[in-house]
Amino acid sequence: MIVVEILVWGLVAGLVSTAAMAVLYANPWVARVQSHHRRTVDTGQSAPPAPRRFAAHFLGTQLEAYIMTIGYAWLHPLLPMNGLLGAMALAVFFTALRVCAPVWALWMQGNCSSGYLAVEVAGGLLGSVVTVLSLYVLM
């Protein structure tokens, strides 16, 4: 039974997270930062078609959501902090796991603006908080 619950909770949390990311990346400032980054970091490869790109992002978000759902279901009851405070502590932990290495790697490459790195950190934080809050409400 818990497997079915994890599948449902992860699906819902992933859908909510995808919606939050769509709102973030539709922001004009973020879109401008992303566009500038794409122009300055030309890989010489053409981007895949939009439907394929969206599908890849959605599947990646779902994978992250399922991993966070399993982690949340396992770790939240073990925390000394109950309720929303414990959930937010897990959100911070998940954000650190999800953001530190990729942002560090981008920063070390030296070809990313501070605005682009800020967008990546904000996206990781928003995605983790929205996912964990969705799980908090669902569980």
C-alpha cells in the first residue's frame, strides 16, 4: 500500500513543482537571464524541439519528486522537529543536495553570470520547498 501512496504523492508533488517552475521561468527577468546565458554559452548544438525539451524537464522533475517523496516519508517522522518546521528543515536539506554541486560546477566553469547562478539557486529552492510543502499537505 505504501508504494501506491508514494507513487500518488510523488506524482502530485511533481506536478505542483512543475507548475511552480513554469511560473518562475516565465518571469520576464528570469527569461532574460536565461536567454542571455544561452547566447553567451553557445555549445554549437541546436536545442531539441520544445515538446521534447518539456518532456525531458518534466520527467527529471518527476524523478526528483519521487526521490524527495521517499526521503520525506522516511526522514520526516524521525526528525526532532514536528510539523511544518520539520518539513522546512527537510526542504533546506533537499535544496542543498539538489543545488550545491551543479551550481558549484557552473561557477567553476566561469562562464555563468551571477544572475544565472541566482536563478539556478532560486529554482532549486523553490522546487524543493514546493515539493516538500505538497508532501506535507498530502501526508
